[in-house]
Amino acid sequence: MGMNVKNLEIAIAKGWQPNQYLTNMSMAFFQEGEYAARQLFPVCPVALSSSYFYTFSREDLARDNVQRKPLYGKVTPAVMGTTEDTYSCKVDQIITGIDEINVLNFQRSGTPGASDPRRGRVRFVTEQMNLHQDIIFAKNFFRSGAWKNEWTGATTANSAQKKFLRFDDANCDPVDFFDQRITDIKKIGRRKPNKLALGVDTFNALKINPYIMERIKYTGNSVTPAVVNENTLAQLFGLDAVVVLDSTYNAAGLGEQEDMQFICDSKGALLCYTTNAPQIDEPSAGYIFAWDMLGNGNYIATDQFEGEGGTHTQFIEGLISTDMHKCCDDLAIYMSDCVSAD
């Protein structure tokens, strides 16, 4: 029978429960904000999955090789040495399925947005690949032991042991501390650091640090109060950008109890010099080498294909091929335990 108002009332009286999905909302916990990896290190597209790149000798470039010309003679040619480094991009994959029979309910109800199975699965795959990149970023760049130069937060500062007062210590002056670390990198690496990545707890501690609050307390008014944010810290530290690494993930395996954590060490910090785009004559602390594994110019690719006959299933595939490569230890300093333990 037709489902007019009268017949609908009769059906409900007999026990039928309507189960039409809402078309104007869904609960989709996609990541809010940007992922960390591509904010810190430039993406360098490469034609081969693995190959070499040149590293020029800093020792030769920084040495004064100019000599006094002898009468009727010439000086010894200066040496400009180079070495080689390698990258290797591996292909990672994710596949998720769509049941073609169940999808009819969504098609006929006109459900929009992430609750649409096809759109939702594509966004799920994209989200997973971004999440995967941040996890690789954290393992390669944002952890204790990743960089040669590392300082550790402590209750007592000791420069010889590379220990500093934690940022939630009332006696810690972060501006002075970062001024010194910027000078360290500039002296050895010949580049002034331009980016600072902060774990969430580190960022929160800097926002209420008394030395920082003292510096900005006269910059606000009743309409626009003084606020410590990423831009404020960048200006105080003399950097191009401060990035807060606040993306999260579930550390538990499938079937285990959920374990939500920050991907990057919430009590860490990374000060570094990186280029905004690949450069032939500029150093960078690190690069994200990216290989277009399908030959279409995209290092992140999605595809859709049919399942086996009789399954009435489609699959969404995601592919990504990168190598997050540390290129120069002298252009970065990692800081661990920036905040006291809870």
C-alpha cells in the first residue's frame, strides 16, 4: 500500500518503527585543523622511488679559500667538496569497502555529506593517509633521539649537559632560551631557524609563562585583550612560524579499548630551519620526498574498483609514497620534557 499519512499512522499503530536516517547531521570525528607533517618540512616531488641527492661541504663553503696571488703565478684551486645522500620512498596502502546493496538506502533517502557511504569512505581514506603521515613525522622528526642536538627540560639548568629550566617553571625565560638556541643553530648551520613546532603541553605552558606574559601585558585592552597564540610566540622568538602539533589518533588496535593520544610528544618542541619549497642551493633540516607511484603526478592517490562477482561490493583504495628524510642535523634542535610530568 502507499505510504500516505493515514497508512503511516496505521503502520505505526501496528508496531512499525521508522528508521529513516537524518539528512542534515551525522557524527563524524574527522580531524579538526591541519596535520603537522606538511607544515614543517617541504614536499619534494621525485621521479624515482629511490635515488641520490648532493650535499655540499659546509666546511669548504665556510672556509676563507681566497689566497694572495703570487707574482707571475697563480694560487692553488680551491676545493668545493660534495657528498651524496639517498632517499627511498615506500608505498603504503589502505582499502575500505562499500556494500552496494546497503548503499541504496542512502541513495534513496538523499543523505548528504560524510554519511553518504561513497563520500564518507573517500574522506575516511584521505584522513587515514594524513594521519599516517603525521605518525611517520613523529617517529622520524619529533621525538627524543631523532636529532643529534637535543636539550632536556629539568629543575636545574645546566648548559654543559644541555639541560634547561622547564617552561612551566616560574624562573624560566623562554625568550632568552630560544635566543640562545637560535644562535647555536645560526653559528653551526649558517642559517637562522625559521620554524618552531610545539607539543600541546609545551604550547600551553608557554602561553602562561610569566616572562612571556610580562612582555605582552601592555599590548591589549578591554576590547582586544593580550593573548598568547602561535603568532605571538613567533614574533617574540623572531621566527616565521610557530606550529602546534595537536593532531590525535587511537593508539589501540582493532578490537581493543580506545586509547586516544596526541600523535606528537605533547611535551616536546623542535626548532629548525627548513625551506618553504625544495631548493637546489639551500639546505633544509628535512624533506618529505614524495613519489608519484602511479605516474600521474600525485604522491597521494585514491581509486575505486569493483569487488568480486556476486559480492556486490566496491572498494576505495588509498596509496601514498613518501620518505620523511632528515637532511641536516645542524639545522635543528629537539627539546624533550619541556613541561613537568603530571
